[in-house]
Amino acid sequence: MPREATDASTASKSQKSREAILESAAKLFRRQGYSATTLRQIADLAEIQAGSIYYYFDSKDAILDEVLDEGLRRVFNGVKLKLKQAGDISHRQKIALAIEAHLVALHDASDFTSANIRIYGQLPERLKGPHRAIRRAYARYWDRLLSDAQKAGEIRSDIELIPLRIFVLGALNWTVEWFDLSKKDAVQKLARRTESIIFDGVKR
């Protein structure tokens, strides 16, 4: 076999092992938290030797960093792409699409995003620090969406936008605990219900 082919095969195997470690870690962090998860458990689930983890990652903290980063980036990128593709639409429609895209990314990448949502608040400050920038950037992105809608008269002028954003994202993120994905078009229906509650309220 040519050396180039051998090198490519080795690289491919190495990448798959690295991805298996991250996916296994995300599952375990989601199920049992960060502190209760050991490197041996991650290695066992990834079906590799425990010592081999150090070939890919320096520590459990390094694995956590990638899991948290990947979880939020999938959601953020999914929302931005959906709105970029939408073109010129109303502010309500933009927020509706952002809700749908957030939910789709949240549940498509459930282990990574659920791990992020479930354990972030329990982590010590030294582990939270590296992820504050992207979390703040995502919050600002939503603040702009809501602010633009309010300036256009599509959200009442007396509504405080930061509490509204916290309420919306909190409600969306909490769906990882209860939402049933088994039904067809479930995410889209949930997105439409959420949009209706935000803009139309619950009053008859």
C-alpha cells in the first residue's frame, strides 16, 4: 500500500477515535454529570484503551471544553444559517425561524447540547470561563433579533427584552428534559406553538 494511503487511513482512524471519545463523553456528561464521569468510563464507552485517551486529549477538562463548545456552536450556527437562507421576511418570521432552528439543532445534537445545558451551571468557574464568550455572543444575537422586532412594532414597547430572551431560550433549552421527538414534524409543531405563545399570549 502506498505511504500516502497508509497515512490517510491512519489519520481517518485517529479522527474516528477522537470523535468516539467526544461522543461518549457527551453521553456520560449528559447522563451523570461532569464530576461523576471518569476517563475510564469514557474510554469503555468509546471502546478504546483508557490510556489511549491521552493521545487525543490532555485531560478530562480538555474533553469537556470541546463538548461544551461543540454543543453551543451547533445551535448558534444552525440559527444563523436558517436566517441567512430565509432572506427578507418579517421580524416575527425571523424569530419563529430562530426558534425552530434552535430546537432542531438542540435535538439533532442532543448529547452535546444537552450536556452543555445540564452541566454548565454546576461547573466551577475555571471551567466556565472559556465558554462565556460564545454564550454571550449567542445572547447578543437574540437580543438583536428581539430589539429589531420591537423597533418595528412587532413586540410591545413596554416589554423588557433581556428577560424575554432569557425566558425564550430557557423554555427552548428545557425541552431536552421532556420533549418527545418520536412524532412526525414534532419540532416544527413545537416551534409554531412557542412562537404563538410569545407573540399572541395565552389569553382568549
